[in-house]
Amino acid sequence: MTIKAQRSQCRCLWFEYADTIPPQGSTTVTVTVDGSKARQGPLHETVQVVSKTDAAVTTSFEVVVEIR
């Protein structure tokens, strides 16, 4: 399966991941917050990860950080 992470609303999150997941496999999504683009204070973002070939296959996770 080939996946993609949707762009964050704040445009301050960057994602690193293997975009192809083998059958019965898994991947790790590494999220980096660009502090120069994020507002100071709490940041709550929902990241959607979707299949490139079947939009019905999707999951999401929350990124919650405090920008100082």
C-alpha cells in the first residue's frame, strides 16, 4: 500500500515516513515541528494518513505540543 500524510493546517509540521507499506508490514511517521512557523502557545493538529490508491483507507493521529 502506498500512503501519504496530509499537510497540516498550521503548515509548521514536516513528516518523514516510508510511503510504501508491504503486506502485513508497518511504518513509522516522524513529525517535526518547525518552531519558526508555529505560533507560540499550544499546538493541536490532527494528521490524516491516507492510501494513495483508496481514499477509504485512512487513519489519523494527534500532535499536541507547547511552543515556547
